Amino acid sequence: MRPLRPTPAAGRDARERREAARTAIAGAAPWALLALGSDTARTPGEAVDTWHARVGTSPTSSGALRPAADGHDLLFGGAQRMSAATGLIGGQTGVTSVCMVDVQSSTGMLWAYGAQGYYDGKRAIAYRPGSGELLAGNGESVLADRANVRGPVGIGMRVLGTRHNRAAAAGAELAVYDRGAKATPTATVDNDTTGTYDAAQACTIGAYSNGTEPLTGRFRAIGLVASALTDDEIRRLSLLLEAACG
């Protein structure tokens, strides 16, 4: 028996579902930033100085810090980073991230709100602390008061998420998600971070603002919401982002 092959109609249906998801996703959450790789068409290998955002201010880069285009992906080679709007979550008590990314380095920053040393101020990070894990962190005024949680995530291109909630009690502030499923923590620092995120902090993608903790991998999408969403909301957004960018 000959193997089944997708019919032209099946391929058309898949494209239509993807386009419907892309159309729907901008209005699916109160995004502070939403950028899809498919909106930044470039010749393969061309340096990308502006990642065109569907919602919010488009992240930018320059010179050797620019990632390279490859289809719908932006390639970060361990020395690149992009800058989003300064103060993106300043004055807020929560932030949620949903990113479609293939992390190829054992460590590296998905995104950071604030400079290196996230405990030096009220900041937030999503970081790859080791192969197969993702870390969500809230910073405080001193290292001893920071909070973070680590959880296992899969490898390859996938939707990874984090939730940060400075208004929650210690131990409930932070969570990590893999394709919308909440990961069971492998390690935590349960200090109680309070108040709102500092205003006028840099927000960067692919490394801290000073270039430390760079990531090697491919970004296909990034979305940041300036509030702490529920588990169900993060699951829904993760599936929608995967449908739009998969």
C-alpha cells in the first residue's frame, strides 16, 4: 500500500488555519509586545535591524548585534540581542511571556527586563539555566531577596512561557510553561518580591542589555503581556501561537 500523502486541499486548509490564527492572535491578549518572525521577511542570512511588531514598539538592533533572518526565524548566534521598548512593564506587578523558540545553547537569556544582575532592582527574566530547563525570575533590591523557579522543558522549536506575579505570595509568584503545560519545578527560591517593576528599565531579547548570558537559537515569535495571566489563559495563548507560527 502506498503511503498517504497530504492532498492539495489538506495543505490549503492548513495554510488557512495558520492565517486565521495569525489574524486572531493580536486580539487574543492585552499584549505589551507581540512580534512574529513571519512579519519580518528578509533574504536568508540578512541581518535584521527591526523585528516588526504586530502589537507594541518593534524591537531593534544594530551592527554586529543584529540577528540573521532564516525563513520565519530570527537566528541568534551567541552574540546578538534586540532591544524592546524601555520601561515595557514598568509600574506593573506582573508579566507573562509566551515565546516560540528553539534554544540550541545550554544556557542563555530568552528575554530580560533590566540589566545583568536582575536582583539589583525590581526586574524580571526568562533564562535557560541548563539544557532542558527554563527559569523565570523576579528581582529585588538585593540578591538575597530575589525569587526564581526552574522547570523542565522540551528541546526543539516549541512555545515556552513564564508567569511573574509580584502581587502573589512567595512560592506562587513564578511559573514555567512548555507548550501551555505548567512545568513541575525542579528548583525554587521562594522569597517574597513585592511592589511594581522598576520604570525605565531596558527590555532585551537574546541576552542581557550589556550582552551577557547570550542565547544561541532561533526565535519565531515573542509575546509579552504586562500582567500575570492564568494557567488557562497561558495554555490558550500557547496553542494559538503554535498554530500561527508552526
